[in-house]
Amino acid sequence: MTAPVGIQRKRTKGWRMPANTVSVTRPGPLGNPFRVDVFGLDQSIAMHQVWLETETAAALGYEGAEAERLDAMRAEVMRLLPGLRGKNLACTCPEPAPYERDRCHRAFLLKLANAAGTD
């Protein structure tokens, strides 16, 4: 069995998402809520990772209704995470070049979904 990978979702005519692939783009529940156009690529990826590793959006400085919204979104991501195990994840971010790290939130979702002991 091949290890799951990140795939660049394309909007070109005729492109189809490969089998065994789940979209993790916005506006879906698995999209990164920390927008690249607001925070920049590296910061939005880092914020996404911290958000999933902690129990509350307060760790990122969010309060009130926005924190509650992000906490509810996080709970949904964590509920969906087991279903991503063994699946490729597609986002509009470019795929990394050989030997480069994947600069997309899908890389951390892949890691979490396929971690040893994940049910």
C-alpha cells in the first residue's frame, strides 16, 4: 500500500481528483481557517498547526465569539480526522518540489490522520 500524499487540486478543464483523495480546501470543514492573504503562507500554516494541537483558539489569542467559532470548527476537524487515514489530501496549494517540505496545511492533516495509533 502506498503512503498517502498531498495533491494540488486544480481547476483546469478535464482535471479530476484522483481516487482515494479528499478535498481539504475552504469553504469545507477541513480548510485552513487562517487565510494566506491575511497572515501569509508560513504564518497561516503555523497557526493551523497550533490550532489543532491545542484545546482552544485562545492559544492563538482569539476571544469571545471568534474563539467559540474556531473551537467548534476544530472539534469538527478532529471528528473527521479518523476518516482521512490512508487517504490523499487535496488543496489548491502547490505540491512541493522533490525533497522540499509541503508548505500547506494538508501536510499536518496527513501527519495527524496517519499517526500511529490513530483510530
